[in-house]
Amino acid sequence: MSGHMNDRMRGKMELLKERIKKDGIVDGKILKVDSFLNHQVDVLLLAEIAKEFKKRFEGESITKVLTLETSGIPIATMVAATYQVPMVVARKTVGKNIEGEVYSTQVESYSKHTTFEVLVGKKFLSSEDKILMIDDILSNGCALLGLTQLILDAGAKIVGAGIVIEKGFQIGGELMRTAGVRVESLVNITEITESGEIIFA
């Protein structure tokens, strides 16, 4: 990769860091980015994020993008549009709109301290698929581990995981990489201080 490309990449990531510092809300060790990333969505920022993930996974043949509802949906949608492939949502509850056989697993929520079942209809994942997982924040890795299990159950190939914000002071990133999953994080937070200051790698 050229030095010019590296400079551009660093510039975009610096802008993302500044946005997190400006608009992110710290509650203990939980970082809330719902004003621009996963509730109210800055679509121009998401478009740049999607382009960045496509660069990070350049050369990979991706057939589907998989995310867990609900926070990852806006980002995964934009990434899937960039790749021009379907985006699949792992659902947390069984509703009337989910029909037929499903792959399912249990996931623990870091922010809500609860465990819930997630599922994907079997007709939406197959052994022919090459899956890119997308999520907004990587903390303890439970959501990604759950998605990984669904992909393995389907016999599909895991291309990797694209994460907007990795909390490097928690075990999620190490857990996933030790499991052999390629993790590409756009920014890595090494510490959230007691005063609420966000420290980046």
C-alpha cells in the first residue's frame, strides 16, 4: 500500500476518533455512539466506513455480510451495498416473519448483562457462502462468537470481522484472533479513564 494511501487512511481514522471523542458518551466502561453510528446515523460517515472495510478486505470474495441486530444493521447495510451482496441479520427473537428451519446459538450481552438466543434462517446461509461479519463495537466478543457459531453451523467460510470500534482493553479482540478469525478494527480504544477520557492506540 502506498504512503499516500496510508496517509489518507490515517486521516479518515483520525476523523472517526475525533467524532467518537466529540459525540461519544461514556458510561463507566460502556461507550455509547448512538448519536451518529447506530441509532441516529451519519450516513456520510458510514459510507466512508464501508469504503474503508472494502479496502481492508481487498481481494476477498465475499458473498454475504452478516450482523447481529440491532446496532450493526446500519453499518452492515452500507458495507453490503459497497460489495453489492445481501446483508443477513441474525435475529434476537423468533417472530412471525421468521419461517422454516434456523441456525441458533446463545449470546451474552455485555451492555445489558443478559443472555439471549440469536438465529438465522437456514435458507439465508449456505456452505457456498463466504461471510464478512460486521459490528459497531467489539468488547468481550460474545456477539462475534455467536455469529461465528452460526456461520460454522451453516458450513460457510468466515472471511473475517469488520469492527468500527474495538475496546482493546477488553478480551474480545484477543478472543477472536486466537480463534483464528481475522479482525479488522478501524479504531482501537486502549483505555477509558475514570474521568471518562477515551484513549486510542
